[in-house]
Amino acid sequence: MFRTLFKRKSKADSTEPALDIRSQRPSAGELRVKGLNETLFLAPLPVYTGQVQVSLRNFSQMNETYLELGGNNRGMVEQGKILAFGIWLPLLTAFVAPSFVIMQGVLFYPENFPTPFNDFIDAIKVFSSYALLFILPIGAMVYGMLSGVFAAAKSYPVRFNRQRREVCYIDDTTHRVLIVPWESVVAWVASSQGITSYGAMRDHTFGMGLEDEEHDTVQFVLSAQPSDAHALGMWTSIRNYMEEGELVDAPNPMLVILGLTPTEDELKPYEGLHTFEIERKGARFMGSLDDDGAHLTAEQRHRYGYGKRTRWPLRWWYIRRVLVFWKMPYLIAEWAHRKGRPTLPEQVQAWSQPLPPEQWAKPSPALQKANAQVKTAMDKKGVNFVDACKAAGLH
């Protein structure tokens, strides 16, 4: 699986936290297989991967000095929409279901329903008693959302400082600061498969291990991913930032070519009330309501090559917003964002200050040599990542 993902054409998140990386020191390109579990190590020595970077908006801050992994509220709007669906279920059970039952009875068995209104009131009482059972799953859903928000408000993000070439991890419980060299970070992609009554299930995890030499322990950072391509893409995003200074969540240059300039709201690294306006703008875009030919008639748009204007994407968007109680999910996301996160220790704040260019740390000669060898093997010789690392003498 990993071999095909890392294959290059010639031009001529799960792993357990107890993964042993101290007594069995891994190397970049090393593939460990144990039963139905596969673990591909990407570092130490963060060499070129040749993969497309993917973030899923997991980075809460990114600038010329540091990148933060974690610390945002991405996905909170979607959770609010799911909660709205959960609220609709008891309402439909309590009021809509008895309406259909009484209507069917009146139409097909009128002799049994001489007083439809009274029968409807009685049906509501019966169905409402069953609808109360939905309080348990809705309560569990709300509890899960709230606990997640409060847990995030106590969790520190992992910060990558590209000028110092170091990584900072802060323990959520003890608040102890651990700063390790970037090139010593162990990173891997793990894929595990299990068999259930529904078929084969596969989990993918991106993981990092930060070694604490003082306490002889390893701090693990694990992130479940939808696929191994997403896990590989996340590591590539981090590596490209640290090595090349690329900002993965920066506006796509193609947007400028297309004349689409991202707004300040679209560049915000979190979800909130502004997400409502972003989604509405997207619905208007789908209907071609705001393009350059918006002032033209239908005949003129057809003559000049513009798409047909339609308000139905926007209408359906409004219908869906009504079904999720308008801005309720976005208000929840805004509240989750304002809950914030713990204040970083003064040591970390000082460590995060920009440095003069002449004081920036440089890649080690070993990394520079390995990068050149791996990149040449993958891009020019068509070798996959594992074999390229092996040819470079990394494992």
C-alpha cells in the first residue's frame, strides 16, 4: 500500500502509543509489518517524500517563524448540524408522526375516528412520551461536544519553529515544556486492519515521537486520518514548511489567476459566524450569481460563453440552513473558538520570537546529503520512497 503511494515516475490515526522507538531506533524509509499492521517511518532525518501536502485545516497558526499543529475548532460546525438533526427527530416523532397516523385513519377508517381533533391530541401525548427517549442520545451528543470544547481549551498545540529548527511540546497536565531538535523527531504513518461482522475495517494514523532524554521517555502525538494519503500529506505539509518555508494553508496562487481573491474571513484558521457567510458565498458561486456577467441577460450570457444563472443552489442552501436552525451550528463554533486555549508559558513565548536571518539554524550536512540522494532516486530514477531511502543508506 505505502509502496504504491510513494512510487514516482521517471522524467527521462492505528498505531499504539507504546510504539517502541528507543530500543528499536527506526530510520526514514523503514517499513515494519506486524500481523495486519504496517508502520512506515518517515523520520528521523526528515528527507524528501515527493508527496502532495494535505492539512485538513489541522494547523491553527502558521507564519514565517512557527507552525502550530492542533488548537483549532475545525469540524465544530458539522457537529452542530448533526445536533440539529438529532433535535428534529423527537420533534418529528412527537408531532409529525401522529399527524400522519390520524390523517390516514380519517381517510381510510373514518368510522373509527369520529373526533379527529381529540384523537390527534391523544396521539401527540402518546408519541411525545416515546419522543422523550431521544433525550438520552441528544444529551450524550451535547456532552460529547462540550467535553471536547473544554478539553481543547486545556490542550496545547505542538509548535514547529523553522528558524530554530526545533519542535516544542507542552504537557497538558504538568505544563512541562519539551523542546527537541527538528531532525530528531520520529514520524510515521500506520495502517491497521481489523475484521468485523461488517467486513474489513482499516484505520490510518499519523504519529510523531518526541524523545525526552532527561526523563528517558517519549511523548507521542497521534492523529487519526481518513486515509494513508492524508497521513502522508500531513507530514509533507509539516516537512515542507520546516525545510522549504511553504505555507500549506496559504491562498492557492490559482485563485489569483481566476480572479478570486480570498477574503479575510476565508483566511481565518477556525470556524465561526464568518463560516455562515463563506458558505452562502459558495452557494451564490454555484449559481453563477456574482460572476462578471451577472449584469447580462440570459441571451447575452449564452452569447459570451457564461454559464446559466440559477438561484436554486442558493435556495436549497437557505432550506438547509432553516433545517439546522439557521446560525445555531455557527454560534456553537464561535463559542468553541472563544473558549480559547491555555496561555503558552513565557519560555515558549520567548522561544517563538523571530530571529535575525543570520541566526537561523541550518540543515545538517547529513540531511542535505540524504535529501539530494532520495530526491534524485525518486524523481529521476522512478524509485519508490522505501527503496530510495535504502539506496541513500538510511536503513
